[in-house]
Amino acid sequence: MRRGEFCTSKLFLNEHLGFQEGISGEELTSRGLVQAQRFGATIATPCRVASFELADGLIHLHLSDGTEIPARAVVIATGARYRRLPLARWHEFEGAGIFFSATEIEAQWCHGEPVVVVGGANSAGQAALFLASRGSTVDLIVRTDQLSAGMSDYLVRRLREHPQIETHLGTEVTALHGDDQLTGVELTRCSNGAVERRPCSGLFCFIGATPATSWLDKVVLDDDGFVLTDTELADHGLSPAWAALGRRPLPFETSVPRVFAVGDVRRGSIKRVAAAVGEGSSAISSVHRAIGHRD
């Protein structure tokens, strides 16, 4: 219900139904806040949840300014922050050549120009294939020496066979070039320090995300800090409170009864805005069921 750490994106999103030209994360969030106010919701921003505790049958949220908010149910939608490369001028080029997703909007930006994809997991391989299918030549940069370490065999085979994709193993991006927009990158071999400059109109970064869960010390998280919900929770992760309730967690419910998690902060989420909106709607249905069960 309140945010612990809130991350907005200035990149354009095009997978949400009804926005043919795309919409920025900031604009979509602003529209959502206005709509919530029309339904009578109270918006508190900026604010940060420092912790929460259970007492007297309620969930007590403690904000960083000392404010306490009692609630019968809480929905955590704090999102995740994309990991970035520690390079000079990185933030200057975000939205001007550096992207964290590969959709038609980003492909149109590059106009078939050479691009760089950074990452060694399936998401990076899929992005490379997609961008190559839209006419770009693709340099796929993988820090490890084995492409198969993080990708499926089928995807590795397709990447190796594609004539417009060149894979650079044991390599890192070490510098960015351009004026107002990204125009090139420097690649450095990890083994011998050899440097090569490549033209690049778009750098697509797929090196993972860090969930905004540093304030959550009472719900069960996975090894990467994402919140476990409903079927993801093993029996040993459930407190004795569940036995008293006589039920297991509802869809999107965490290990703490009546505390829910949706969107990028949740393990197993699709990490797309349309999916996150759907999860939020579904979670509210679970909230009503949880409150009704308690009453």
C-alpha cells in the first residue's frame, strides 16, 4: 500500500494495450495516481517504508519519517532496479541509446543500425535474435567464457548460426562514446586487456535486476532478494499463524498473512508492465478474500 523503494523508468513501454506509440513509465505512473485518487485513495509521496510489524491483528507500517500506518492488508509493489554497468556517462545515455528491454519501440529507435547486447542469460540471447530480425547487426557481449552457462542449448545454437550476430565471450563493455546519443562502445577482452571500438546506436543491458526488498525482514525471499508468494512458498517457510487460519497463502500472498506482493518485486513475475498491472488487479481479489476469511 505504501512504497519501500520506488523505481520509475523513463524508457518507453509498448506492450501495454492501448498505447500504440508507447508511453513512458513516469507518465503511466502519473495517470495511475490520478485514477487512484478518483477512487478515494490517499497518495503519500515521496515516502519510504522502513519496516512493518504485526500487532493487534493489524499490519503496522513504519515510515522513514516516523509515521505509523495500520492496515488490514498490504500489497508490496516496490519493483526492481535494473543493474547497470559502472561506466562513465551511463546515466547520460539512458533513454538516448541505452535500454533495458528490446521491443518494437527500441528496434525502431535503432533503425537497423549496429547494436550491442550485454548479458549471458536467455533474455540477452532472445533480445539479440529479435534485434537481428529487425535488421540490426548485433554484438553480443558475454563476460564469461561459455555461452551455454546461462542460456538454453536451442538459443545458443540459433545465436551461433545467425549471420548478423557476433558473440564476444570473455569480454566487457568498458567505455561509451557519443554526444547527445550513444554512437559507439569500447570492448575489452578480460584475458589480455585488448581493446576494440565498435559502432553502436543502441546498448541493450540484460545483466539482471535488484528487487527493492531491503526493508523486508519478515517475509520469505529467494536467494536474489525477490519475494516468494503462494505456490512458491515451501511449507517450512510458513509460520504457525497459517495453521490457525486453516488455509495456505492465496494468489500473490507472501509468507506473512494478508501481506501480498506483485510486479517485478515478486519471484516468477514476467517483468513487463502489462503483466504487473494484471497482477495488481488479481492481488486485490485475494485481499478481499483474505479480509473476508479473517472476519
